[in-house]
Amino acid sequence: MKIARELSNGILIFAGIAIYFLVIEFFGLSHILYLRMFNALIVFYGVNRTLKSNFKEEKLGYVTNLLSAGITAITGVLLSVVGLLCYIYLRGGDSYIDTLSEDFLFGGKPSANQYCIGVLFEGLASAVIVVFITMQLWRNKTSSEDS
């Protein structure tokens, strides 16, 4: 059975984000909020791979590619949030949340589930932004080649 490119690139996004966060955790940098924003580049890479494959196969429809890119990004984000939730519970659950960045989304003491829901909303919002930016880059690239 062939895995759809959206799923495989979504899994690639998940793996990239997981490795990235494990590395910054290992070096003790997970409390730096700005380092956490670089995961958008990993999402961009996965979405760009999907669109590159689509255009290589001459799938040029805007809506088709928009849905394909969206499915890729959302798959990566959902898998990453599930992975984060599992990691938080492996590291001690709600007590581990206290070691994460205090500036992130919440003013009080969020539970592991609340923290992951916040990350989910942030991830989905950034995924939508990345998808639209990537779609515009590819649209400009293909329309300039047509001229």
C-alpha cells in the first residue's frame, strides 16, 4: 500500500519537530520561547515538498494544491501535539509543565491537556499561515514560468 504524500510529509513534519524539540530540550533551551517558533520552518519544508511533488506531477489546480498542502500541515501539527502530550506524560505530567516556558499562552498553571490544546491552536494557526504563504510562492513561481 502506498502512503499518500500528504501523510508521509505530515509524518516528516512530525519527525522534524520532534527531533528539533528534543535537541533544544537536551541543550536546556526549551524555556526560550523564540526558539519554539522555528518549527514553522519545518512545517514549511513539509508543505513545500508536497507542493513540489504535486507540481512535478502536473497537478496545477489551486484548490487541489491548497487542500493537499493543508492536509499535510494539519497532519504534521496533529501528530506533533499528540507526541507532545505523550512526552509530557512520560516526563511527569502536569508537574513537567512547570518546567516549560511560563510566557507561553497561559497566565496560571495549565494542565497538560490545556497546554496541548493551546499548542494545537497555535500550531493550526501557524500551519494555515504557512500553507497560504507557500501557495503564493508556488503560484508566483508557476505563473512567472508561464509568461
